[in-house]
Amino acid sequence: MAVIESSITALLSEHARRQPNGTAFTFIDYDVDPAGFAESITWSQVHRRALTVAEELRRCGTTGDRAAILAPQTLDYVVAFLGALEAGFIAVPLSVPQFGAHDNRISSALADCTPAVILTTSAAVDVVGKYAEAHGASAAPTVIEIDSLDFYSPGEFGPVEYPHPKEAYLQYTSGSTGQPAGVVITHENVVTNCHQLESALFDVSGSPETLVSWLPFYHDMGLLQGICFPTTFARSAVLTSPVSFLVEPARWMKLLAANPRPFSGGPNFAFDLSVRRISDDDMAGLDLGGVVGLANGSERVQPATMARFMDRFGRFNLPDTAVRACYGLAEATVYVASAKTGQPPKTVRFRYEQLAGGQAQRCDEQGGTELVSYGCLKSPLVRIVNPENKTENPAGVIGEIWAHGDNVGTGYWRNPERSKRTFGARIADPAPGTPEGPWLRTGDLGFISDGELFIMGRLKDLLIVDGRNHYPDDI
């Protein structure tokens, strides 16, 4: 069985067989103990618990039904997600609804995906149960508390293999419209994107031994970093909650220092917050020399943020090559491009007047607009396209970023018209080596300069004045 052709569930089964006692996931709970209470499960335990969840799910539905996960960020969430896949359900990772107010994003997602089951925990069941409503002809979903299932009964356990659809999960994203839409992500998308990320981020530094993450599992970057990537490559993951990081950002640095060859990541604000909130006392005795990489993604990467972060934590042996600017989106599973490995973050200055007119011209360090390089493009394929006539732009000309590869999702759940517009784009008169389609329209503006990708902003921010393209000032 070729790994790239495997499903997430097949890989999990293989890990449980080959390294049953290897530590798979560790969750650090700072609510139980401010110093951090660690709970770990092995690959065989994860597998058995996921199969137990799958058995319970099959009592409530069948292959291709949706299982929405509305649970706190704990090991139960990991088991719920993998259990849904084991059952042949399509997982729908979501957050626990906001307490004390109706969460429109959650109710909209549930109405859209019409789950047969909602997976939660006893701690959240009261608030989650209010969202277990019938939608149209669909019956109200069954609510299952993961932590009430019997994971520990003695005796023989005969796992049942259920048929699996190609779809693995729906990744809900508001995109540019503000209306949640479920991106359909297949097993192939996930495994492919994990291999793309592995090849791009660790070709020089070598692979990480540990994935450290506090990102929410219902977010594309958090799901891949915290659950999918560790499961694809049988790498140990050390996890905590987003709130634990926000309350005390130093916990992130402490987990990085405490684990072998860690890789982690977060949005730009997390790097800023760490600089502002982590003191020298917090860092006393910590050594970040083993960090393999830190992906700055999910938001626009700010050059000043990366410079401040490296200046602050370089004093604690953080390698100057650790931080990588990364670009991605839910429609591409998550990863699309990243800065070069083996070198410090790179920024380049471009003449402001030319950028405003849609052209990119480099200038000296004394002036211009400073932009972060997202590196040379490997896989998936990326092209810069004129959004009006759908032709490829030459180097140095700003246009819409389009992506093509087996990591690109199959469309939006039950929304064929929007899917065709976003996932079915075609390039007019493509150059040799460029497929005509289908291409993913990202809605992001960028350009290629000296073979490297630079990102400007959103296409919706482009202004058309007197027939000419004018790009936003906030770049």
C-alpha cells in the first residue's frame, strides 16, 4: 500500500500495529494544574478508542453521514475526529458554541451539513444539546458524549472495518463572504498536503520528532498540525488549548523547549503576543536550540513581527532559520507555499508607486514597501493570473494566486455553483507545463519576483479606477 494512496484510517491502523506502545498524543491541561497536567495515549490506545467511537456511530447512521464534533480541545476531540473517520462518516470539526449567546456560525454549519450525530463531552453537552435540531427533512442528530463510552473494558476486541467514502471531513470557513461554507476535504487531500508540507519545510532541517500545537482543532491549520500530520507520519504530538496559550503565552515556549526536535506554528498575532507577553523570567533556563521550525501562517505575515520575534528569542538559542513564512487556505487543505528552509526569514522592498499600479519593482533598503518572501514554489502548482481575462501574468505583475494539486479540496458541500467558481477555474491559453485546469482561485493577490512568491492582500480590496487596476494602500 503506497503511503500517498492511503487513508488517514489506514495509516492509523498501521501505526497501531507497528508501534502500539509509542506515544501518539499528549494533552497538557492547564485548567487542572497551572503547571500543566499531562495525559498521553499510545497509537494502539488511539486506534482502539477510535474504533469504539466508530462502533457507536454506526448505531446512529451509515457511510457518508456527517458527524459534527463540538467538544472542548482535549484528547476526546482527537478520538472523536479519528473515530468519525473509522466509522466511514464525514467528520465536521467545529468549536463548542459560545456560552450565553446563540452561536450563529455553529447553527449555520449544522444546518448546512445536517449531521446524523454530534460528538461532544459531558462537560459541554448541556450547551451543545441546544443545537441538536432537525433541519428540513433531516432528523435531529443524536448527541454522543465521548467520555461516557467504555474505552477500558477487558477482553478481546474485534475491530470492524466499515466502508469509507473518499471524503474525510468538511472544513468550515467563512472565506470572503462571511457565510460559513464547508470545504470538502478527502483522505487523499490530507495525505498529499502532509507530504507537501514535509517536503517543503524539512528538506534542510530534517523531520521533526514532535508536533507542538495550541491551535484549535476546528481550524484548518490546527487540525493538520495537531491531528492529521502526526497521524500521517506517526509523529508524537504535544497539544494544549488556545486559551492556555492566550492566558500565558510562555507555555508555548516552554513546550518547545521541553520536547525533542519540535515543530509548531501559529498566526502572526501569536508571534507578536509572545514578544509582548513573555518575560525573561518566563524564559529562565529554557533552550530553544532544538526547534526545527515555526510556521507563521494563517494571517498576513508582517516583517516587523518576525524581526522582533527573532531578536527576542534568538537570545535563547532559537535558530535564526526556525521561523518560516507560510501561505495556505482551507480550500487547499491548508498548505500552499512556504519560505526557503535553511536560511533566515527574507524580506524584500518594492517601489510603492509601482505596486499601487500593479507592478513589482525592487528597490534599495532605504525606501519602498517591505514584503515577506514565501519562497520558491514547489508543490502544489501556483500561478499568478489576471482575474479578468484568466491569462497567466508574467513575473513582477500582480494578479490573483491560483493553485493546482491533489491537496485542493473537491468543492464546497452541496454548493455546486460556488464550487465551480472557486475550484473549477481554467487558465486561458496556458503556457507549457501549466495545466488548463481545474485551478483553485484563492482570492488572494500576489506576484512572483526572482522565482519567489510575495503576497499583497485580498482580491476584493482591488479598486478599478478609470479602467486601471489600483491595489490597496494597506500592503
